Amino acid sequence: MDSRWQRFYQPPGSPLARLGLVLLGLGVLTLSLLLGVFVLAIAVGLAVIGALVLTVRRWLGLGQARTEDSSLIDVEYRVVSRQRRDRDD
């Protein structure tokens, strides 16, 4: 083993201490997994609640503007060819 590496980390010599490190590592991984699942469950719950709220708003028509200015109007265009109009005179 490199002597520079031994300055920063030296594995424990006792088998009981190694077992403790393994259990500590497993505990940290388990805790992070549970916290991740918890955060994911909260995010999914908020997404479902938001989808339900938007659906109810759409069913009730609360998100739409009720003024007549915002409604669509029908427009007709009449295209007149200038060359044809000049010939008709």
C-alpha cells in the first residue's frame, strides 16, 4: 500500500471495528434510501393534488375569462384583384 494513502486512512485492525463500519455504512445507505422515498412520495402527492385541482377548475370553468372582449370573432376577407378591376372599367 502507498505510504501517502496510509496517512489519510488506515483500516481498523479489529474485526469488530470493521463490522461496525460496515453496519454504519449500511445504516447511512438505508437512511438515505428512506429519505429519498419519502421526498419522492411527497412530490408525487403534490403532483396528484395539483392535477386534481386543475381538473376541477376546468370542470367548473373557473380558469376561463368571462368578458366578451376575449371571445373569438369571425372575420371574412374579400380579395379583389386590381388587374381584373381595372379591365372591367
